[in-house]
Amino acid sequence: MSKKSSKSLAQELDRYITPFRYDGSGKFHLKDHKTNEKGDLDKEKAQEILNANMKRLIAFQEKLYAQDRWSVLIVFQAMDAGGKDSAIKAIFEGINPQGCEVSAFKAPSSKELDHDFLWRHVVALPERGHIGIFNRSHYEECLVTRVHPEVLAKEKLPSMLVTKNIWKERFEDICAWERYLARNGTVVLKFFLNLSKDEQRERFLDRLEDPSKQWKFSMDDIKERALWPRYQAVYQDIVRHTATPHAPWYVVPADHKWFARVVIGSAIVAALEKLDLRFPRADKASAGEFDEVRKALEKEEKAGKKQKTRKQPHAQ
């Protein structure tokens, strides 16, 4: 691809990235972000972009894995039925599973509760050359624990540490941790799938009507839905206090799944492109050895062909 065409592609993708990226500069209000945004696209055009991004992501991942220097951590947060699972499936289709791991964080186990709140996320981090996907993440520790104080009470923190400043302190801890990761070669990309309450209702109804989706539904989903305003307020606080230049948030319009996938895929591809990923080059010593091996293999091939010719029966 020429530099001109590469620049043109980057400019095209930017339309689906920059409007939804927040790095902590300026004010942030969740209500200012439309959930039903779809840019200038329709489903057909969106699928073309998704397919193009998929091919580029596959190519980038091969280089990322071979180079073995960078790692990528992709965080997904959303309300129930926000489309995290389907987005992961659609965007990462065709990715080599050897270099990509998905971690889904549910209620912590007793072992996990005996550690600090980041521990189980630290041990799930992607190694160099890998892409790690957190389906829900360490941000649940500032979300569910805040909406449901009884969950925080189970974390065995000394009572003197549970003060009115605990959320501010957790934001500080998370920002410091993500900065540490960035300084050590982990690219952190965070996506909040911004869903409307009306669209969530339609997706819940769809799950109830479709036998193949009923397993996804839980009565707890309805209980959490009743707390919608509280969740929205807390998400706003999370994004506002943990968005940084080295770990920005992408507030993704999620009412149209096909547009959400365009935004997410474009942001990931653009971030990988900035890393200037390359396949490692052999050093001079290795190149010389390769030349000798090549000659030996070619010689073996010629000998094999001669042997095969001798064994062929003469025509009658």
C-alpha cells in the first residue's frame, strides 16, 4: 500500500474514532453522547469497513505476535445486552487464537477476594505479542461495588480504609496501573458500549422470544435495569476520572451493533498501525546459515528427482 493510500485510509477511519474518543481533556457528560449515532453509514457500507478492518487486524496481529515486543489490552464495559459478546465475535473473527485471549470477569471467587481488587486482572494480562480482551474488567470494582455497597463489603477491606474517598482512590490506582502498563509496552484501549434504555428493552424482549438466546436472560438483568440512572451516573464518573492520553475511553454508540463494530474495529486498527509493527529480520549470521540450509534442501530435492526418474518403468 502506498503512503498516499495509507494516509487516505487513516483519514477515513478517523471519522469513526475521534468523535467517540475521550482522553480526559475537557469536560465529559455522558448525556452529550448519542447512543443511536451511525455516522454517514448504512449496514452495507459498515460491513465493507468491518471486513477491511478484519483483514488489517489479522495482518497486524501476525506481526505483533512475531515481533514479540508490544501487547494490547482491550477493555469492554457495557450495561446488560450492550453487545460486548457479539462485538468480540464479529471483530476478532479469523484472529489466530494462539495470540489472543478473552477473559470474562464475573463475581470474584473466595481466592480472588483474598487479594487486592486488581489482582485477578493483573494475572490475566496479555503477554508480549498477544492481544488480551477483558469482557468486563477492573472497572467493575468502581461500578457494581458502588451501585451495590454489599458487594464492596464482601471484599474484606479493613473498615478504616472504606472511607468516602475510596472511589477517588480506586480511580487513582487504576490510572497509575494503566500508566505503568503503557510504559511497559501494553497498549490499553477501553470501550464503553453506550446503550439506550429503550434499546436494552428491545434486546431483552428479543432474548425472551428467541429460544437460542433465552439462556442469556436472567431475572437479575431486570433488577439491574431498575437501577439504570445510578449506573449511568457511575459510568459517567468512571469515564470522566479514568480517561487519559495513554488509556483513553471510547464511548461507543451501541444502539446499532453494526456501527458499534465499525467504531471499535477502526480504533483498534488505528492503534496497531501506530506501533509500526514489522516481522523480525534475520541477522547476517542467520542469513548465512539460511543460505546454506537452502542449498542443502535444493540439493536434496534434485537428488530426489533423479532417484525418482531412475525408478520409473520403461515404456513398452
